[in-house]
Amino acid sequence: MKTTQLRTMDDAALKKQMDDLYHELFNLRFQRAAGQMPNFNRLTQVKRDIARVKTILRERVGAQEAQAK
């Protein structure tokens, strides 16, 4: 997922996206353990997408704290 797409989402949608990504990561880990994983690159992509979502959420929290001061 691209960062520009994530930045257009609101906080609730980002949190929903992060929950979905964690669920997908959970399933991919089981597939890897069972030897049924067709695409190992997807595991890395999901981890990076989670990091992107967390970064954007943290940036927004930091911006709100800066405005409050």
C-alpha cells in the first residue's frame, strides 16, 4: 500500500487497516509454519505496511500534541 493512500485515510480507517494487516500477518505466519506459503515476499510487504500505518498514526499524534502546546 502506498503512503499517499494511507495519508488520505482518517484515524479510524487507519486503525481498521492496521487490524486487518495484523490479522493477515498472523495467517501468513501459520502458512509459513505449515509449509503452505506460496509467496514469501508477502510476509515482508505486510510487515512494512504495518510500519507505515504506525508511522502515520504517530505523526498525527505528534502534530496534535504540538498544536496543543
